[in-house]
Amino acid sequence: MGRRRKPDHYSKKAKEQGYAARSVFKLEEIQRRFRILKPGARVVDLGCSPGSWSAYAAQICGKKRLVGMDIAFLEEYPGTFLHGSILKIPSETVSEALGGPADVVLSDMAPFTNGNRFSDHVRQLELAQAAFDTACTLLRPGGTFVVKVFDGQDAHAYIQMVRKRFGKLKRLKPPATRNESVEFFAVATDFRPEIRTEN
């Protein structure tokens, strides 16, 4: 675990608005740019603790079709919370809780970092890969996948892999991202169940 950071503008703003974490403003920027969340959409939030992304999604999409999962237990959750690892919760369990295929799969997952940029990058990409595999299982055709990625030597190959399953992919580093952070977000839309082949 790294040193404790001082609250900044976004941290204070999150507290004022009743959100558990400043990360909500990253999703807010993604929504402003891409309009990925719509009323009634089925949404899965992977690694949902402490709950800010889910709270924001619930305001737009509603609570009935919102499913979050995390290894950290949440006492309160605006939708259906599944306690456990993304690697161990069956996709059928998630689909049943959603009531059908997902419209949007969100992943803000990150490992506990140790300050070694390479090892943090590798471990975060393992989570991003698990999120991608889960998204490919849960999403409806045309669905959307948003995933956090730690930039580094393997990030390009990961993005190219994701790109093959979606019609469009944009990289974004929201203003709420800390200056020292290596993270960015991939916003992939128009999911295609079959892998695209280049002509």
C-alpha cells in the first residue's frame, strides 16, 4: 500500500455529493463524452467497491438491473451485490441477477499496488484481462465495455485484443485521474460476439 494521499478537489467534491470515492468523476466524464449509460440499461460493475461507480450508474439506469461484484464486502449496495472474485463467480449467476445480457460492463479494477511500476502494470492487466473475458461472456451484441488499464509495455497488445471484439474503441484519461497515475480507460462500444478478421 502506498502513502496516504491528501484529499484533493475531487475527493472533497465526492464527499460533498455523497459519493464514497473521487473515482465517480472519472465515470461521470466517460458518460459525458460517450453516453454509455441509459435508463433501464443492464449494468455490471466489476470490482465495485467502494460503490461510487454503481451509485452513479443507478441514478441513470435504475437499481433493478445493476449488478456489482467485489472481493471486498459491501454492507449497502444500490442493486444486486455479489461477494466474491470475478474469477470464481459464474457468469450464469450474474446473468440471472441482471435478468438478461448486459448492456454495459464496467471495470475500475486495480490491484493493491507496491510501487513497482512493472509488476503493478502486469497485475493490473491480469484484472483487465479477466474483465474483458467476463464482458465477452455477459454483453449483448452492440454492448459497451469500459475498463481501466495501467499503461506500460503490454497495454498496446491488450487494447488491440479488445478492439477486435468491438466496433469502436477510444482511450481516455479523465481530468479526475491523478497527475502521477499511469492509468487510462478504454471505452469500447458496439460489441461483436465474433472476432473481427482483417481483410
